[in-house]
Amino acid sequence: MMDDIKLFWQKVKRLYKILCQDEWNAATTGVIVALLSILIMAWWRPWGAVGAIRNWGDWILYGIGIYGDNLSELVGITDGEDFLLKHSIWFNSGSVIGLGLIGGAFISACLGGQFAFRFPPVREYVKAMIAGVLMGIGAALAGGCNVGGMYNAIGNLAANGFAMWVGLVPGAIFGLWLLYKEMEHISWGGGGSFTLNIPYPIQWVVGVAGVVGLVWAALQYANMEPDDAEEYINSLCGIVLISAAIGYAMQRGRWCMIQGFREPHMTGDSTMARSVALSIVIVAVGAAVLKYGVPIRLEGESVLNTAYYVSPTFGWGAVVGGFIFGVGAMMAGGCGSGTLWRVGEGQIKLWLVVPFFAVSNSLMKAFFKAYEIESNGWLGKQVYLPDVMGYGWTLGLIIIFAVIWWLIVSWNEDSNKLLLPM
């Protein structure tokens, strides 16, 4: 009997190690993120990173008096009470996704004993501020960060996602070149880094408390009794849980899309690039099912807004925005989603990136709205690919794109032909 209990306990510890302590395989993580992306779409809407960050930037600028009473107009909400509710960090769907993603990453880091306050060298603080500004500007031009502007844009069958990808690749390469030049020519501010570690037993207790807090938050959303116009609040229970699962998976797999653009040209490693390509294909198939199959079975009633991440940036906006965002992400050491999950594990540099990212993106979007930049088509066109070529050809295009990307980075892994020399 005791041997059976001991064996069972060993299995429990092994499972805990796999789920909470081991680093997950990149391909497995990409598949999990893709499936969760489809799940959150089916629940309500696609996930993203910049929506949360911009919401926080709106409130920062409102709090210091830059926006003042014009904030509701700048973010497109004219009714005061409606604004206070729907734009609150606790009730805005984009913000809840961001908070959930950070919370999930925090829980993962604590349960795995990986949370620590990591203070970077002095120079990294300056880079963090510059990176945040660049990422905010780039995401505004492209209609989203690497998630909403590229990953989920392609996954949601939008042409602007391909355009941002075209800008992201050279942006990441240029950012890598700048990193090499920094290493070669700049020595100022190289010191001052230190790590404040937290004992694992404390991390574990805090991680468990985080799980309890997450469940409590979901129950609060589910049990609220809002007015008819605010029924969406109850759906936030699923949003916060699924986004937390995405953050958990990303932290466990160290899954950062900018790494998929950087490593093929830095070390030749194509692991993350292949994972991102596979993940995009899975999301695209799921989105096609949701956007095509389900509405037909419901006799034309759409259950998912096809406009999500189909931004009017298919043109120079997404290409230039992708380039600027790629440079900023390289300086930051994390893309939009990568920034959020690294915040959750205690990376102080990324804590500084977020407010600069938030404020710059909020200001750019307010400028675009004030002068009707997007609505006038000055950044590009809004192209939902199934409207142009149908769902079958659209999925074929995305699969071919992913296969070619997969083959090129795999070929480069052996040939090193695309490496950027130091």
C-alpha cells in the first residue's frame, strides 16, 4: 500500500515538473498558443497586446491632464458613463486580456521558481524608453503589434498581416545590426545590473495565491448583474482565464515572436521561427471555421466580427510600422506579447518599456483619429482576403507562405547564408 502511494506521489511530482517547471518545447507551445487563440476567438474576440497597452496609456495621459475631458472623444466613446465603464482597465476587453496574460505569466514564473526582480545595466533603461516609443509608433502605423498587426492579422485572414511581416523582418535585422554596433562601440552604462531573488517556497505560495485570485476575478465577472447594454461584462470571465492560459504557456515555453525573426539572422536557429509559422496556420484554419462555417450554419448570422485585426493598413502603414516596431522590439528584448509575459516574470527593463509603449501608442492613435488618418485610407487599405479570393484560396495562400518561411529558415539553419555578421 505504501509503495503504491509513493509511486502515485512520484507521478504527481513528475506531472508538476512537466507542467510548472520544465521549459516547454517551442513547437508544442506554438500549437497551444494557437489553440487558445482559436478558443478566445470562439469565446468572444481575438487576443492582442497593444489594445491593453494603449488603454493603459490613455489612462496615464488622462491622469496627468494631457487628455483632460477630451479623452472619451479621442478613444471614440462619446457617452461619459459608457466611457468610464467600457474604457476602464477592469472592463475594457483589451485591457483584461493584457492583465490576464501578465497574471498567467506571473503564476507560471512563481510556480516554476523563475520569478525574480531582474534589474538591467544602466544603459538598458535608456534603451527601454526608446524601444517603448518606437514600438508604440510602429504598432499605431501597422494597426497592431506583432500579435494584432501580424500573427492574429494573418490568422484572421487579413492582408495587412502579410504587409507587417514584410516590415518586421528587415526591422529585426536592422535592430540586430544596431545591437552589434552597440556592443562594438558603446561601453557607457554597462554596469549596475543585479537580480533580487525570491525563495522558492515564497514564490510557490504566491503562485498558488495567484491561481486563487485569477479564479476569484473570473467569478466576479461571471456573477455581475450589469444592465442590458453592459452584458458583455459577464463574458470577461472567459477572457481573463483564456488570456492567463496564453500568458502561462508563453512563459513556460519562452515563446517570443521577435526571437523568431532575430535568431535566424543571429545564430541561425530556426526553432522559434518554425513554431510561429506553424502557429499562424493553425489560427488561420480555426478562424476560417469560425468566420465561415458557423455563420452559414446559423443562416448568415455572424458570431464573430470579421473586422478584428483587418486594419486599413495594407500598404505603407503596415510595412513601415512593422519595420519601426521590429527595431523597437529588438531594443526592448521582447515583442508586444513577449513584453507582457516578461513583465510577469519580473523583468524590470520591460516594466519600463510598457509605459513608454503605452503613451506613444495612445498619442499616435489619438492623432490618427483627430485627423482621420485611417478613415481616409492614408495608411493603406482594409483588405479581408476571403472577400477577394474566397476562404479556400486564402487558406492556401497562408499555408504556402508558412511553408516557404519554414523552408527558408530551415535551409539557413544548415547553410548560415542569412546570418548577419558582427
